[in-house]
Amino acid sequence: MKKKKIYLILIFLISLTACSNKASNQINERKSQDVSEAVQEEREPYQIPESYNKVGENITFQTEIIFNQKILETGLYYTTGTLQKIDYDKAFEILFKDKETASKEEHNIDGDNFVSYQSSNYEDLSISSDSLIYLTPEHIYYSHSFSEYDDDYNANLYSTDLDFDFASKEEIWTKMINTMNEIGYDIDGNYTCYSLDYKTLKQEEYAMGKDGKEDISAYKPNWSEDDNGYFFIAHQELQNCIVQYPIEDVFEKVSEQNAPIKILYTKEGVKLIDIEGLFDFQVSNEYINLLPFEEIANHILDKYEMLLSDSTYEVTKAELYFRPIKNDNGTYDILPTWQFTIKDNLTESEGDTFINAITGEEIV
């Protein structure tokens, strides 16, 4: 969590002011079809190395290639998707029913119903058809001490193995899966859990005031074992690949900061839920033929060789994932995509280029 994220959430809440419970068997039905059930057909094996090295005139590939090796055996299949929908009443019942509602705002924006609630204790719940944000006042203290965001990242200071006495990570994750299923979300996927221990939280605490200086008054009065908590960051997974949905053409990069599922859970219960852009998948039996990685890399090479620049570039990483592309009818094509991380050696900055793994065309 970072101040940028909190700012985005506040903008979301401000925009709201300005402007049928699904049974468990239905939830199970929307899990993607196991590709082992798909009709097997003759297919070309994927040509994906574990790393790639090549030197061009102004671009060098010293590239770590990230993909799940299982796809070399199972292959990938053409898939479409639809956004998962929330049961508004059930979300309110589970997350807000026992709270004293101080205010409610409801708006229709582009045909989607946005509802936000605030309790007398300043808990917030915001719901649209496919997004949910739940915040308690306490979550801000954790945002002062933990960040999964690139420019003030410190998540590596927290264990991903530690279990606290009040419950294990697995117990809490299973509980949240079941709770979200009741609301209409299937969040079971590829997750990382950071164990936020109170000693590190206290040590890492930093808050900035409006003047840009440290604001000690915003610090938590004290930290104790009761403040230990789990921060879950999760992506959906399809056919052994992560799914990253670029919401409104933003948050494109496959990373923890852009993950569609984030949950903070402490001994006292849920402190934060932030979920948006989850899909139900319909997997066909049509096998996807991926271009050989060498051909994909040549598209990057050709692009950068044409640049009129004094800089040189280095391709440090390529990651294969699924990217939903919206159709006119509201459905999505779920396309395998290469995310290339490219360093500009002149400015020492990094950027990302996205390439359709089937056609080799850049996605812009």
C-alpha cells in the first residue's frame, strides 16, 4: 500500500459523491475449464528458452524469461471471459450489516450502479457491479509501514513464511475465499501473503504531512502483537499463467502493485479489501500457436533499432501472462502477452513494452 493507492481510492470515493446471491454451485461452475478436458490435437511445441541473449546496434538482450514451464506440456487454449459480478445486498450484509451507517451515496455511471457507505466509525464500503473496496480507519497505519509499490517498496522486509498465533495464512485465505464467494467473487488464484509483524511495522512507519515533511502525529500511538496481520496480494491464474487486467488502460504491468486482489487481515478481522477486474473464463478446445520467442524478440529489436536516440537499451526481463482485451459486446478475449522490461541506459529508467504472443504485434 502506498500513498498513491490511498489517493486513488479517495478519488474513487469522491467520484461517487460527485457524480442475486449466487449459490456456491454457481461459483464452482465459473472456474475455468481444465485444459485436460479440451480436445487434444496435433500442435507445434512452444519455443521458449529460459533466457535470451543477443546484441544489436543500440539494444542488448540479457533477458530473464519468466513463464510457467507447465505450459510446454499442457499448451494454451483460446479463451474468452466476462467480468465477475457482485451481489450488492450480500456484500453489504457481510461487510456492513453490523455497523451503524452514517451515510449512503448511490450513482449510476455509464449504466453501472455505484454505491458507497460510511459508518459512524468511518469504515467505508464502495461497490460497483465488478469492484469492491472496503476500508477501516486502521488500515492507514499499515499503509505508513508497508508498501508493495515500486517507488517506496519495502515488502521484502516482511516474511512470507511466518504464521501468527491467531490463525495461519492458509486458514485466513480459505476464509476469505469463502466470504468472497458469498459476495459473488471467485478469488482463488496465485497469491503472495506478507506477514506484517508489529515490530517491523513500528520500525518502518513513516507518514508525510501536507507540507512534504514527516508527520509524527499521524503515527499509530503504539504497536503490539495484536496488530500482527496478513497482507494478501493475488492474481487470477489461467492455464498456469497469471492474468493481469489493465483497468482503464492503466495498471498494465504485471506486478504486485497492480494486482486485482488485495486484502489486509489482522487478529481483529478484515481491515482492507480492494478487488477489481476479476473474470469468469470460457476455455475453448482450440490450441494457441505461440510465435517462437526469437521472432517476438526480433519485433523488439526492429522497433528500437529504428529509434533516433543517443541512448542504448537493455532488455532485462520478459514475462508471459494473459491479458484481457475488451470486445464491443462486453466480453473479453484473453490473449497470451509478453511483457518486456526495457532499461534506458541514458536515463537509467525502466519501461515496459507489451507484445501479442500470437501475432508479435505491439499492444498499445
